[in-house]
Amino acid sequence: MIPRNISHGLRLLANGVFVVAAAADGKAHGFTATWVCQVSFRNPLLTVAIDKGHDTYQLIKRTGNAVVNILRSDQKDVAEFFGRQREEPQSPHFRRDGGQETPLLADCLGAIRCRVIGEMDARDHVVLLLEATEAEVFGEGTPLVYWSGKGYASATPMGVKSSQETSREGE
């Protein structure tokens, strides 16, 4: 059990929202990740924390590659979809190439292709060290963020607005 003061402190951390995915044998699988971070300025390195039991982790281990798909602020539904463990195919969300699923989402703000260059045990998770090998930006928009205590929000140049504030503004 995490001590209450530490739990409250961790809830102050806002994180981007991503779908980390991998593909093998024409099938892609992904999960919603908020624990993705750039770790170097001079080198294009990222870290990703992933549950050891997740299917996507097995694909990443097998292929040595992953794609970090960056979600737009209006893609809360995509984050929620990939946030659930499921048995059914995820193909409606992935791009297809020659009839094969790719780890790229059909619609997102951008994507960073990576190769795994290191791994560290983090008890119930594994922290992967990824080297960015390619990146694409697919359009304009603001990224989706997540606060543990507040939920999904839109990152804006003037600050961060919760999804409830954003909804009220549109009424």
C-alpha cells in the first residue's frame, strides 16, 4: 500500500496520453500509456512503463520495436478503448498496409517509431528504454493529458483544462 501523502503527491503529476503498440505476423496490439517520458535532449530516447503481463509487452519483446501514438485532446474514447484488456481484435483503430495491421493508429496527432535498447525491472512493470528511429506528425491539435486525480484533460498553451471544463465551455 502506498502511503497517503505519497499517493496525493503522485496525483499532482500530469502525463501525456499515448497508445503504445507493436505488431507481428500482421496483427497489432496496443495499450493506453500515461507513463511515457523523453529522457534525453541530445539523444532521442524515451522511457515507457508497461505491465509485465500485458500482451503488447510480449509483442515488443519479440520484435524489439514499438510505436508511441500520441493522442489528440478529442480522443478520450480511444484512450479508454485501449485502456481495457480485451480479447477482441483492435483492428478498427490500426492502419492497415497490404491487408496487415500496423502499430500506427488510423487517426492520432502523431507517432514515434522506436526500437528497444534497454529494459529495467520495476516490480509489477518493466521500464523500457526506447530509441526514437522515426517520427510523424499527422495534423494540428493539442495532446490529451491525464491527471490521476482529475481524469483526462486538454493541454492548452494557456494551461490545462479538464474534460469537465471543456464540456461546460461548449454548452
